[in-house]
Amino acid sequence: MKSQHAPRSPNPVDTHVGTRVRLRRQVMKMSQEKLGNALGVTFQQVQKYERGANRVGASRLWKMSQVLDVPVSFFYEGLGEDMPSTEFGEGDQTPIVYEFINSTDGVSLAMAVSKIKNKAVRRQILELARSLSAEEG
């Protein structure tokens, strides 16, 4: 008898933790392979953790916090008091932020822009991005 259930989608908490793992790894300019070696897993397993496809066990999360030099609480920052739902409310920017952070250039772009001290220059970059995105739309 075949199951009628759709494949299990990642839990929003697992996705959030994975996004934070990816963020910190990229900030440290560490490859998935290097993180995997430090954890005793393959880079493919690190990819699954970062996507939220596989849950990170407590002992492995502890080891990740040591390797990535952050407290375990870092991986949960931004969850808020309530557990996130699998549905996003109207106007919720969470899906866009996750997509951006998980993109190839997202973290690099965010890091580069955050290093610019001049607010007027940052505003010009924002306006340029808006203009370019409007041209594509």
C-alpha cells in the first residue's frame, strides 16, 4: 500500500538553524568541506544541514558552535518567542531573507555593504539595486 503523504518538508526551526550555520560558515570564509571534516561528516551532509533537510543533533550542534566559534544560542537567534509557522504572513520578508542568505552571493554582498560606513553610499547602492531589479521586472 502506497503512502499518500507528500515528502516531509523541512521544519522551519531546522531551516533557520541551517541558515545560521551557513551564514557563520561563510562569514568565516570556511568551505562546507572544511566544516564537514571538522565535524566528521561529508560536505553533502553539511549542505543538508544548511538547507534544513536534515536536523542537527545536539552533540553535533555543540561541536558546530565550537568549530564556528559562536555560542549554541547563535543558531537560534531571530526565532523570537513563538516557534515560526510553516506559513508566512502577508508582508513577511522571512522567505526573501532566507533566499538571499542562502544564495551564492547573498552573504558576500551583505558583508561588503555592511563594511561601508557612509550611509549615503549605502543608500545609493540600495537605490541602484532597486533600479536594476525594476528593469528586470
